[in-house]
Amino acid sequence: MLLPDLGDISSAVATGAADRGVLPIEHTILGSVQASHDALDAAPEIVAVAETVIRSQLYLLGPLESSLDAVGDVFCHPIALAQCRKFFRAHPRITVHSVLDTAASVADVENLADPQFAVVAGRAAMLSHHVAVVAPDIQDRPDTQTRFLGVSTSRQPLPPGTPARTTCMITVDDVPGALLHGLAPFAAHGINMRRIEGRPTGAPWVYRFFLEFDHQSGDPGIDSLLDELARTAKDMRWLGTYPRWNAGRRGSIGWRSGSILPVD
């Protein structure tokens, strides 16, 4: 099933309405997807069990037989707009209308059948509706990619030696050197932290930090690292350890019945 709000996805998995969900976690142009980090934080029942990376291809789609010269109004999700600003700067006569539900907008363009209206969407929308490609690959960069996390309520063990990634969250005291002290176990164990993302907790000027690091599953040093993080930080939550995405295959997420994804 498709849900428009990322918080709804984490809630559906946490309550058992779906057995697995997919959240976009970071983008090569836009950076971290803050709403997904907040959705993970708000659902302590869920854990990260998989990841995949997908190339972001955006198309300008219109009714059959339409052309770029005829397009005057375009429906576009704000995240998609941020990825194709160059295209719209090159076509200033086009008015862009912000929408939150791309799937519904594609259906509207199909049903209106008016060449003045078009929509920015991905390949899936193009294949599932009777619409034409008015302009292909309108994203600013051809190598744009989005990384997704698969989430569930059940941790999945990995065979020893699997190239893995761990995601966790820590909160530290608001005192000088607290973050440095909280991250000291990474240096002590020789673990390279891949990413850190700070998000507000809701309490005034108190922040929670999402940490990610790569390693081999079964490494006993990782358990020691997590134990030390729990001791040095004010609080710590292990969000999950999962197989790292490999460019030679589609990814580690299983796209199957019962999973829920964000509407794109």
C-alpha cells in the first residue's frame, strides 16, 4: 500500500497494519530526509532491517500526444521540484503548482487530457497511467540517487562476515565536550562513522544524533562499541544492523506484499 506521510508509514509498521515499510533516508542532492528521521524517532517499536539505493529519474508527463510547447501548468511535489530547478528556470513560462500527492496528480493529468497540464513524476507513474513523456530526465543531475531504509518490528540476524551497516541514535547532555565524549568509542575501536545527523528532540535546544557506521556482521568489537555508546551518551537506541546496499544488485529490500512505501 502507498501512504503520503512518512510518519504514517512508521506508525503502520509499529501497530502491525503492515509487516514492513520503506522510508527515504537521504538524497544525493537534498541530503538527509528529516521527516524520515523524525518518523523513526517517533516509533520505538520499529527497527531498520534493510537498505537500497535507487536512481532518481524524473519525467515531465502529460496527456497522450501532448508536447512541451503546449504545457503551461505543472503539478510537482516540493521534493521533486528541488531536484529539477534548472529545467524550470529554462522554461520560465511554465507555472509550477505544489502538490503533496504525485500519484493523484498523475491521474488528474490523465483524466483532464488537456495538453496545458503536466506533472513531474517517476518511471512507475509513467508505466501505470496513459500519459506521454513530454520531457525525459529533467532532474538537475543524471546521477541523482535516493537511499531507502526498510523497517520492521523484528530484527533479522545476519550471517557472520556480511558487509553491514548499523544505525543508532544518541542524546547527550548540553555541556561542553558532551558530543565529543559521546562519540569517543568510535575512535577507541577504530570504527569509521559514515554519517551523523542532528534532530531536535522537542525539548528546547536538546538534540538527538543519528549515527551510521559500516562494519562486518559478527564483529565482537561492534557489541563493545554499542555498549560504550550506551554508557557515554545520555541515552542510546540501536535502530538496527542490516546488509549494506551493493551497487551490483538491486538492493537488500524485499519489495513484497504487506510492505508500504511513500507515495512518489
